[in-house]
Amino acid sequence: MPRIRTVKPELWEDELLGTIPRDARLLFIATFNMADDEGILRWTPAYIKAQAFMYDDDLGPKEVDQLMRCLTDTGLVFPFIGGVAKQQMAVVVNFRKHQRINRPQRSKLPPPSTSAWQVREMYARRDGWVCQLCGGEIPRRLVVNDDHNLWIDHVRPVPAGGTDHPSNVRAVHRVCGRSRGSGDEEGFIPPAGLAGIEDSLNDSLNRSVNDSVNDSYAPSNSQPHTSTDGDFSSMNHSLTEGKGKEGNRERKGTPPTPRQSPGSPAVAQTGERAIEDRMTDAFLERYARGNAYSQRQVRKVVADTLANGTDSGELWKALERLGSLSKPVSAGTLQFAFSEIRQAQSASNVITLHNGQTLTGTDAKVAGWAAIAASFDDEDSA
């Protein structure tokens, strides 16, 4: 049953939403009405077509499915298979950030199971990888000290009637979740097990950088990671790809030399240091003066972008664009920099999707959707 919802003015300024087609933006707003008070809704092309595009003859199930993939590829909506009937469902990831629910009603739809690592990491991304009990950062890669790893805590414990629905779960450190137990969180005191968390965060960051290099330039015959969680299908692989592999992966040999663009980038891999380290140092040396750039943040964005298969030369040009404008370095601002650079070069240089499936990595997919949005604008003006 549709619900009355609100749309915040900030939504129109969201950089990520600005890169996707207008119909996809309309669909995202429509999910507010279709979702229950937990942000969960049915997620099939036939249902979405009937609810959001019932009067649009130019949009069939195939086109609606493409718009749905756009929202899942960009991480705005998380699809899952739920319930005994194995229904195709989805949750609007940041639903409670968009909506303030007055007298919320109990959801009749099944929630995603927190036993699946895809779901746990989705909630961690929703919470900004910040422990909701102690307020500290949570390592994004598994670390040796298991007390510091990601844990899903229930606001209302399951034995007391709590569920796995989004409003009742939150990302915490494992030791914080165990320390809180079923007690009152108001008087929560960070446990002694958090000692050494900075070392764990540094170790996690180093793992992220190393995995980014190895994943980006791995041999083509390497075996992809496959999930053993039976409740998930391939429809949500794009939102979680590259995650949860660290516990089962063995690294052998050294990664091959990164690919270079025809125009030689200002920072190149020389062998003595990782390219993300050199690129971060070069960027900060050139643009840090007078700007509040964080080395950790810049390095992470660079590593994640290279992990998505972005050419190092193109990435450096985008970083130069952001630095010259004193803009923050984030995944969203990089997309606008990429878009400006590619439009200045030629339309043929824009990353495009082939049948909507062949490109992998969030950056490539967002860029592809931006190209589709541009093509829609051209059709409207014709």
C-alpha cells in the first residue's frame, strides 16, 4: 500500500543522483512511496512498472529493469531474495535519512538476513563504517584482532523480540556489540578490547590498498569470488563486488605493472612504492596547501577508484581537476571530474555500458549511467 512520504530539498543537490538518468531519479523517489516503514519493498520489473510507470507506454519491463539496475548499481537500493517464498525484495539503503516516520508500523515483509556478509557490509556502508556504540571507525577489511572487526548489533535484542529489520540493526565493533550485550546503551562505556584500534585501521587500509592493486591488475584467468549464501542471486553482485574476499584469498607473486594511458600520467608505478601511495603524495604536495585534504581519505578514494579498473592517467587528470578547484576528493566529486574530462575530449571516450552488464565496478557503472542520461537528454531535445 502506498504511503505519504517527503522529499528533502537536499536530494536535488545529491551528486550521485545527478549522474543517473531522470527516470531513474523518479523511480528512486517512487521507492519512498512503495516501501514500508522499514524501507523494504517488492522488487520486480512487473511490480515496479505497475506502481510507478503505469501510464508510460514507452517503458516496458525491460526498460524498467534497466532503471532498477541503475539504482542497485549505484548503491541507492539493495536487492535481496527474502522469505520462505524466495521473493525478490529490496531495501532503500538510507531510507531513514530521507524519511522521518511518525508512529512506524511493523513491517510485513521479510528483512535481509544479517547472516549474509553482503547485508552486513550494506549496513556498514549505511552507517558510514562508524561504530554506532563507541563512535569509532570500523576497519573495512578483516584484521587480525577480531574484536575490531565488523559486527551487527540489534537495538532491541532478538531474545527480547527484536528482528533483523533495518531500523533495528546497526554496525558496531565486535567487541562493542559483545560488551553491550542486552544492556542499556545509554551508559555504554567503550571496552578495553578497543585498545590498538588505530593499528587495526592502518592494517585494514594497507589491505585495502594491496587488494585494490591486485584486483585491478589480476591475470584474466584468476577465479572470481562466489558467494555461498543461498538467499542471494546475481542481481545484487554489483553492489557488493570486491568485498568479503580477504578471508579466503591467497596472494602469490607480485602484481603486474599497472596499465597506462596514451598520455603519460604525472604519477607512474616504479616498483618501489604502490601507485596509490605515489599518487596521493603527489596530489597532497601539489594541492594540500590551503585545503583541508586528509591523506587517509585521498588514499582510500584513489585505491578504490583504481580497484574499479579506472586508468591511472585518467584518474590523475580528475584529481588535478578537483585540486585546481579546491574541491573535496570523494567518489561523487570524481564522477563529475571524469564527466567534464570525457565531455571535453569526445563523446567516444565516455565509458558506456554494453547491454547494461559487461562493465564492473561502481565508478565505471556510474559513468555509464551518466552517458545514458546524456543520451536521454539528446532524444528529448531532438
